[in-house]
Amino acid sequence: MQPLLYDNTLDTLFMVWWSTFYAVLFGIPVGVLLHLTERGALLQNVVVNKVLGAIVNIGRSFPFLILIVVLIPFTRLVVGVSIGPTGAVVPLAIAAIPFFARLVEAALREVDKGLIEAAQAMGGGTWTIIFKVLLPQALPALVAAVTTTVITLIGYSAIAGAVGGGGLGNLAYTYGYQQYETSLMITTVVELIVLVTLVQLLGDLIVRRLAGRGTRASSVRVGLRRLRTSVDEATLGTVDAA
Amino acid sequence: MITTTGLTKVYRSGDREVTALDGVDLHVREGEVYGVIGQSGAGKSTLIRCLNLLERPTSGTVTVAGQDLTALAGRGPRANAALRAARSHIGMVFQHFNLLSSRTVQDNVELPLEILKVDRRERSRKALELLDLVGLADKAQAYPGQLSGGQKQRVGIARALAGDPKVLLSDEATSALDPETTRSILQLLRDLNRQLGLTVVLITHEMDVVKTICDSAALMKNGRVVEQGTVAELLATPGSELARELFPVGGEPSGDDRTVVDITFHGSAATRPVISELARTYNVDISILGAAMDTVGGKQIGRMRIELPGRFEENVVPIGFLREQGLQVDVAAVAEAADTTGTDPAAQPAIPVPAAPLEKEAAK
Ligand SMILES: Nc1ncnc2c1ncn2[C@@H]1O[C@H](COP(=O)(O)OP(=O)(O)OP(=O)(O)O)[C@@H](O)[C@H]1O
Ligand SMILES: [Mg+2]
């Protein structure tokens, strides 16, 4: 029983790690592009903004279970298999990219316009503004966004697990639900809760470190409170969607 | 150093149009501190943002250091390489400092140098040198969040100087600061202007700022420059609103049937006993409503508001006498007196006034 739990935990971590990796890898450029093509922004482009926004919205409104099924051919094409932890990474990442991209967009929107203007006034171009102003200034909010995404993915990976993706969700489903091993199911759920809590604590710690750089204590606290509420809202939103 | 011709900016939002700039011709000479003053919404920020083309003018041209930026910028909405290169040699400081909270003070000053692709060693050397210049050498490793407002603005100034600019633009750089700090920042700008020969254009809504450090000034109203010139020229211009604001003399007339006259003393005229001479020669009773001495633009100047009995037309001769003494005489626009007699104070007797012509001759 214990090795079973251990193996499935590893599977869950595997799925969450890689899907987060791809969510960040693709979500940041998409989020940046969404932000920069907004009306009045640096690369204002209504068409690109609307099209990209629509794709992101479609991706976000797809029920995850259906997404897995719809993506099966694509998953097989990309990773060769459509089930197991490896097969689950594809739909998880596809679901997480638009989610994370929106969080990135929101984080960038909070960056003071005056800073962009200052960079422009010193002769900075678009790349300078992205890499030296927008992303570094939004870093604490981006870390908070990653935290939210990881937690969301832990939840999603359990769903993926239940339909053959492996991991803790699978364990809870096959042993706990189908074979009435209540204790195992409870253990699994507790482990998921612990996992989520640890991720949130770690994320908050990093955010606090980053946001705390050289600011006075009071402003840090206010900033953190805001971040945390936005994280809570985001998490609630996904629970509903899932 | 900076010339704009017919600079116009119209903001369109939906079917609403706001003309923020309406044909502005600005002339800023090399090495001077030039103040632009005006009420909120007059278009000051729009003007200064047009000087480095952060804002694209709807029409008109902007020339900075002999370079026509409007021609350089091309048509597209994005800044091309040529415009960006030109901008990197025009410093700008902001009301809210606009420092990156994610970078240390030194790294903030290095940012423009990174944009100019200066190598790391040189960047660091230059940033430290500039921080030393603004008196913040010991704060290089601090974060902006750990500094006071005045210190942040010093960092902002150091950053603006990193590209070795010939021109520094300042939009309300002291408006977020207390009076004491304001003075020290103005002093710093003055020093930089003198030491580096930096041309400074500053926007403000405080007359005191103009009075303290400006060589020239412009007054904006509704998107237009209604007065501009050196401070001396402005003070010597009869009826100049800026001069009156720069150097106000208070005092209300004691009754309707009085003529109020503002007298400005420059140089040697200040030492002659003109008032008692006037009283003796014409046998008039003169009340002094207000008077002040001050230093404006580095020159001693005196102003006095006096009251003569009787209406303007009864006082044409004494006023003429004052003008003959080489004084600058403004018949104050006291509405009651002027309206009832139908005398427009602007339609003064054609006695020559030692006034330098205002506006737009000889830039540079
Ligand atoms: N981006 C914009 N879109 C539309 N209207 C604008 C915009 N920026 C400025 N305006 C308008 O242009 C006019 C001039 O604004 P500007 O900011 O230049 O005034 P200002 O003299 O700097 O005022 P303040 O002293 O309050 O800073 C105002 O009527 C303002 O509402
Ligand atoms: Mg303004």
C-alpha cells in the first residue's frame, strides 16, 4: 500500500511539474502579447488582441474532462501515448496556458504606466520595456500567478488521474471509490491538501521576499494582502469551472 | 536649443475632441532654465511630452539640438530607432519619479546606459559618478522604496543625466515634495544647469519655482502660449500677467474715484526719490497701497502700488512724469474705475515704454 501511495505521488508531481513548466513557457508570451496589444498599449492591435483573447477564453471555458477527450488524438501525436502521467501532461498544459496567460496579463496591467513612459523617454524600445520593466516589475505578481496555477493543476491532475492519467486522483478513484478502501481515499485527500498548502506557503514566502525588496513594512503588507485575495479569487474561479 | 512651430495636439475620444495644444511656438535658448507655467489643463504636460515625442503632435514641428524630431519620427505610431536614439540624449524627470522598485538605485541609473549598450564596467562607473553628483553616493545599493521623496527625485535626475543629455525636461518634478526639499532639488537643477551647461525645460504650477531658477518663462492658457520671454523682458512688459504673478504687489484701492498705478523699479531708478518729487511737482496726495523688493532672475527689482486721487484721465500728466523718470508704469486694471469712465486701461497714452518686445525673436 505505501509504495502505491509513493508512486502515485511521484506521478502527480510529474504531471504538475511539467504542465506548469509548459504553462509558464507559453503563458508568459501569450500574456505579454495580450497586454501589449490592448487599446492604448505599446503595440496596440485590436485584431490580434481580440483573436488571441477569444482563443484564450475558449480554452478557459472548456470543461477539463471534455478537453482531455477532445485532445486525445493531439496528445497521441505529441507524446505518443494518450493515457498515463505523460499523456495527462498535454491536456493539463493546454488547459493551464490560457489560465496562466490571463493571470500574467492581469499582473502586467498593475505595472505603473509611468515606468513604461520613463523607459520610452530614455530611448527604450519594446524589448527593453518587456524585459527590463514589465516582467521584473510584475515578478511578485507573476510568482503569485504561478502558485495559483500549480494549485489549480494539482486539482486538475486529480481529475486527469481519475480517467486514466495516473497519480493521486487515480489512486483515490480506483481504490478508494471503486474498492471502498475509505482509509486510502482519506489519506490521498489529506495528501492533496498538504500538497496544496505547502505550495501556497512556499509561493507566499517567495512573493513576500520579492515584494519586500527595499519597501517599507506597511506597503509590503498591503501588497501581500492584495495578492492573496486575488489568488483566492482565482482559485475559487477554477474550482467552479472544474 | 528647442524650437517648436505651430505645435498642435488634438485628442480624439469617440466624437469628442480636446485641443490640448493650439499652435505653440516655443523658443528655448541653449543653456537656459525655461519655465512653463499655467493652470491645470492648460496643456503643459502635453507640451513637454511632445518635446521628446512621447506624445505625437497632430501637426507642427519640434526641433531639439538642431534635430527635427517630428521628421525623424516618421509616420508610424511606434518609435523608430532614430527617434529612440534622439530620446536617449534628452533627459526627463517626472513628478512621481518613475523609478523601478525592482532595481537598486544604481541599477536604476544604469538602465538608460543598458539601453545605450554601454558595457558593464563603464555603466557602473558612470552610475556611481552621477549618484555622487546628485549627492547620493552612499545609497547606490538601496532600493527606491527605502528613499525619501527628495532622494528619489535625485535618483530620477541622475538617471536622466546618464545619456549625457543637452536638454533636461522636467514635468512637475517638485510638485510631490515639501517646500524645503523642493528648494534643494531646484538648487540641484540650477547647479547642473550652470556646471554642465544643461538646458532645462521645467513645467510647474508654482510661481515660486519660476522665480527661483528660471531665466525665461512661458505662460500657457487653453493650449496656447500667451506670454513668453526672459524674466527681465517679462518684467519690463506692461500688463504682463506673468510679471504681475512673478512679483505681485497687493493693495486694494480705497474708493471708486481713484487711479491705481503699479510702478516697477529696475536698476538705478530704484534709488531716486521719485514719489516725493511727484507729490511736490503736481501737488497730489499719494497713498502707497503696497510695495516690495525682490530678486527675480538674479536681479534686484522693486515694485510699488500707489493710488492717485481722481480718475485716470485726471492723472495722465503725473503718470507721464513717472514714465519720463524711466520707470515702468502699469495702470492697474481696476475694473470699477475703468468701466464707469469707459477708459480701457490698456489704451494708455502713447508714451514710449522701455519694454523689450515679447516673444520669438532670436532663439539661440
Ligand atoms: N491622453 C489624453 N486623452 C484625452 N485628453 C487628454 C489626454 N491627455 C491630456 N488631455 C487633455 O488635454 C488637456 C491638457 O492636458 P495636460 O495634461 O497637458 O494639462 P496640464 O497643463 O499638464 O495640467 P496639470 O497642471 O493638471 O498637469 C486637458 O484638457 C486634458 O484633459
Ligand atoms: Mg501636467
